[in-house]
Amino acid sequence: MTLNLAPLNLSDFITGSASKRNEFTTKLLGDLARTGFCKITGHGFSEEDVERLFSHSKKFFKISPESKTAIAHIPGPEPQRGWSRIGSENTTKLFGRLENNGFDTERQDAREHFDQGPTTDTAYPNKWPAEAELPGFREEMEAAFLKFKGVSDDILSALEEALNLPAGAFRGMVSNDASEFRLNHYPSISVEEMRRGQKSRIWPHYDLGVITLLFQDSVGGLEIEDRTRGGNDAFLPVTRGAPSELVVNISETFQRWTNGFIPAGLHRVTTPAHLKSLESGVLPERYSIAYFCKADRQANVGPLERFVTENTPAAYDDVTAMQYQQRRLLQAY
């Protein structure tokens, strides 16, 4: 069984008629409220754009260990910049400690990643490989960051409209851009190691930001919570359609802003569905590209007034986005 999410064409909202806009926002809100996820096309990234991004990503992860170590992220609560080695981030701690659900917080993620922020962030500057080693890498990544920023703004605009909020209600809190862009690499791994249960590609978790935009390759393995069943293993595969199909998920900050009205999407990356019957062998390497739309660091990530009533009091505290991120990231290392 796989997740049935029909792709939504973002151009219907951007340039479509009033009826097309309304149809898009209704379906967008419906998918996100029901599953925490949706699929988006018509966002401006061509298949060639996506293929080029994956090509740069693969080249990055093939550079020498010494070159990656030179731009390594120091594990901790600060925004992530540069390369993170396999196992440096533990996503099962994020979920287990948030939900207090008995998950084994010593399980490991079998993944390395590269992270960048906006070019304007002088507090947490980006770390780049040498141009001579990866020609064009920095230029391509910086351009992609800006393009993802535009797409996320359009999606937030549609959600403002869908929820009958004033224009800019969400976008005004992401205007200074504390967002992050990530290249993920999941090296090949033996089936036996996955089946032992102490290592997975990414354990179940929620993302910390507002919304996440994701391109995935054709290998498979992304799964989201099946909310109709519940339980620790109630997940459904999210298969890729066209290479340029974006997967969008609700993250923790958006759940907090809406006072739980739109819950964050729980997800994991594990053995691809068509390979789960294997008892031995090797899972192929996998790549994905993610943009984490995040609130301005001084923005309040407590519930918006619109979602707090006498019958639904505030379920979350008023803290800044930076305070919340540091609180949560301390649990991931």
C-alpha cells in the first residue's frame, strides 16, 4: 500500500483564475491537514534543473574525506553549516524525546549531509568546498536556495489564503530568512545491518522548521505516517512521480503556529518498499535535496491568536524560533 497524493500544480495558484486558485488552496490544505504532506508540480524547477542539482550533490559527496572534514559542521545547537558525517545527527532522539514514546534514542542514522544558509547570514556563514575542487558548486547551490525560497513563499501565501489569514501572516515571519538547504547522501548499506534494527537511513522524526520542500531520487525509501492506523510502524511509502515532483511536509513550527490544527508530518527513510522482502544483499545509495523553510530567529513560534480560543487554549509556549531550534537540536546530538 502506498500513499495516494495527487500532485498539485502550483502555477494554478500563481497565475490561474480565481476558481483555479480556490481549488488549489482547498486541495493543498486538505492534503496537509490529512497527512502532513502534499506533492507539488509547476513550481519553476525543470527536470534539467533537478538533474543538475543531483549531479552537483553526487560530486560533492565524492570529494576526499579530508576536503569534507575541512568544512565539517561542529555538532551542537547552532544552525548547521557545511558537511556532517554519518551518524553525527540522531533524528530518533528528536522524535523520542519530543513524544516521550519509548523509542530507543541510541539508534543511528546512516546518512551524511551538506547544509547551507542564505548568503546574507553573517552570524552563521556558509562553509564551501574549494572552487577548484568543485567548479560551479557554490554558484549552483546559492541559486537553488533563492529559487526554493520563492517556492516556499508561494506555498505559504496559498496557506494564508486557505486558512483565511491576512496576506503575509506566515510570510512576514520568514522574511529575514533563517532557512536552510540540505543535500542528503545515504550510502549503500547491507540489508542485514538494516534488519538488526539499530541503524536506519533516517528514523521517524518531524522537521523543525515551517515547511520542508524535498526532491528525492528514484531509489525510494521515504515513508510517512499512516494516520488512519497509528502505532510505531504505521507508515506508507511516498513514491516519486516525475523527477521534478516536490514533496512538501508540515514541520513543527507550523504546527505550533496553528496550535496543532495542522500537525507536522512524521516521516522516515528506510528500506524501499520493493526491497523489504530481502533478507540479504545491499541497498543502493540514495540522494535527496531538501529546503527547510524556517522562521526568522526572533519570530515568536507560539500559537497565532487566530488559533487560540476559550475551547482551544494555547498548547505551546511563546519562544523565539532560535530558542526553539536550539532547544530541539540539543536533543539530536
